[in-house]
Amino acid sequence: MFKALIASAVLATTSLVVPTAAEAACFNSSVTGGTICNTYQYSNRYGDVYTLGYAIGSTTESMTIVCNGAQVVDWKSNGTMSQRGAQRLANHFCSI
């Protein structure tokens, strides 16, 4: 009985925890030479959705990427990279 009460109290306490906002994970990419910061947003039927920030020198990029495993499903970008460069960045990010 005592163990059941403790288990109930633990379950009640953990169910009250409010999830925190997603934090960006940043790393230096040896492949691109720049810094990539990504934040997982959510999953949908197409894959996992991330926001991505990238910087190297004067080049900056802000993207939303959908990855299905290591494959890029879709991406949208806003920044100073060429479309080809943004596609390569999306491919690289989903592959890691």
C-alpha cells in the first residue's frame, strides 16, 4: 500500500511538469565550415520539422526544414545563400 501511494505521488508530480520551450542546439560543422543552430519544432506526417540558422562570414541563412530520417522532404529559406547552397545545407543537416 505504501509503495502504491509513493508511486501515485510520483506520477502526479511528474504529470504537473510543464514542458519548456525548445532550445537551439548549435555546433560548428566541419563539412560546411560554419555554425549551424537548430531547433526541433514538431513532427508531422512528412517528418520532423526544424528551424535552422546558419552563419559563415557574411553569409547567413534562416531555414525551416522537414527531414524524414536522413532525407530532405521540404525546405524554405530566407537569407543570403544561393538556392543551391541552401539545398546543400538542408541535405547536410538532415544527413547528420
